[in-house]
Amino acid sequence: MDDQLTTTAMTIILCAGDARSAVRKAYDALAAGNREVAVQQMATAQDAIKKAHQAQTEVIQAEAGGAELTLTLLFSHAQDTLMTINSEVITAGNLLAVFDSFDRRLAALEAKEAQA
């Protein structure tokens, strides 16, 4: 199980890293005014973080089912990485929603101004 735990830890780290990369691309797209790409990148980030979380959940379920695991610094690092990047994904999604709200308000003001 130790080799499997190492493999799972690396899966978590890699998937979480993929999520972080996608969040960075979403921010870049949002800054460039390309909402469509930002939304696509956020979907990629959410998918990657979900895969990382599923890998962690399998370990938790195995332990709950009676498997004896020797937790390692690598697995602790993987969990820390997952939690940190999950927060980044959530924050980026919230920021995208804020920008959408600003865009709607700005469009309404512009339409009102055009009518005047």
C-alpha cells in the first residue's frame, strides 16, 4: 500500500498543479477581456481539482475500511497542496462572478446613457 500511497500523493499533486495552471490561464484570459476562455479554463481547473480530491477520498475511504496506512510527508504535502489550490479555484470562480456582475452593471449604465 505504501507504493500506492506514493502514487496517489503524486496524482493529487499533479492534478492540483494542473488546476492551478488552468486558474492562472483563466486569470490571464479575464484580464484580456476574454470571458469565454476564462470560463473554459475554470472548467478545466474544476475538473482537475475534482480528480485530485477523488484520489484523496480513495485513501480516506481505504483507511476507514481498515487499511493500515503509513502516512508520509509526501502525502501530507499532497493534501496541503490540494487544499491550497482548491481555495484558489474557489476564489477564481468567485472573482469571475464579480466581473460578470460588473459587466452587467456597466452594460446597463451604457444602455441608459445611450438613451439619454
